[in-house]
Amino acid sequence: MISSFETDKLPQGYYKNVGTVLQRRDSSGEGQSLLLFLRDMGPIWVSAPASKTKCRFGGAIEPLVWAEFDLYQSPARLYLQGAEVKEDFISLRCSAEKLKSALKLYKRLSKTLMVRHESNNILTLLWSSMLLIKENCPVDIIEYRFTWKLLKESGLAPSLQYCVNCGSKLDSGARWTNDGLICASCSGTNKNDLDAEELRSLRFAALLNHDKFIEWSGSQERSSLYTDELNKLVTFFTDMD
Ligand SMILES: [Zn+2]
């Protein structure tokens, strides 16, 4: 869980990093506290002091915006000094569905990541997921993909290819257990939660590269498969507490 207590400070000086605003908290009169998620730094709380000149940082301190942030670590705290917007993802704000989906990804990260823990792979995952939303890929499949990959980064993702019990290939179908997916011979029944076709779709959703995913997901028919499976996936996060 991300806490607002920073244990050790950065060495005093100036920093410049690309990233995004995960969370924003208004602290009355003093400006705002921002949880930035930055390349090479991971998530980090910074102070964005209030200023007489309103909108000192423009739109750069809105959640979902990506920018290059100029920071200064004083002996007391880490300040935001300036920001140059790289991508505002403004088009997402015109669609309630896309906006909701993007905010879900941000919320998931706020719950999952550790402050001051470099997480460049996850920052890249967030960036590519935002681009997929912008590209009009189906949001349920993007959320599934993002969540599986996020679990994968933590070593917690259930395998979509091998039985968690015996290690054999999950070809014909699979059944859910608390530990992951198991094959028909381990479950001792022919009743599967996922058939071969569904397993194949889940693998594509999770494992295709960015461009192939855009192509493939555009041809997918609406189904509850991805939201159902997402609900299974999120239970694997509880082990991290
Ligand atoms: Zn098995």
C-alpha cells in the first residue's frame, strides 16, 4: 500500500523525470500533494505549493496527464517546480467509459505500488494501456490485460498455459482453484470453467504485443469473459498485503 509517509529523502538538488500523476490531494491553503509515478523513481509524493498566479502548473497536475516534471528536493521536502505536458489524454475525458477505465488502472496502481520503489516496467505498462484505451480497444479486455501483466510483474499472475498443479499444458480447458488454473486430469472432472477457445482468447489478451493486440482486440465480439476473469485475477492481489 502506498503511504504518504516518506522514510528517507532524496539527496538535496534538482530532478527531472517523465511520468504521470497517480493521485492528487488538496491541502487547504498550502497547495496540493501529488503522488507522481516517475521513470527511475517509482511513485513519489511531491508538494505543489499554492501560488498567487493561479494554474501555475497548468493542466500538468491533473491525474492521467503525462509530463516531464521538474522537482527540487529541499532539506525539508520535495517540491514540484514545473512540468511540461507530453500527453494529456484529453480524448479519454470525452468518453465516460474510457475515463472510468483509465481511472480504474490508476486506482489499482495506487493500491499496489510501493512509494520510492522504481517500477519502470509497470510505468511502461500503464503508458501502453493508456494508449490502447485511446486507440479504442475494448476497455474490458484492456483492464484484463493490464491486471494480468501487473500481477506478472509481481510474480503473482496465474499461468494461462500450464496447470498450476501438475505443470501439464492447458489445452482442452481448465478449472479455477484458489492457486490458479488446473487441468482436467487434476480436477477429475470434465466440467471446465474455461474451454479451449476461452483460454486461447485470454492468452491473446494477456500476451500479444501492443500492435498485434490492437488488431486482434478490434475483432473480438462482446462477451463477459474478460470481466469475469478480471474478477478472478483481482483475488490474487490480496496475497500482497
Ligand atoms: Zn494438472
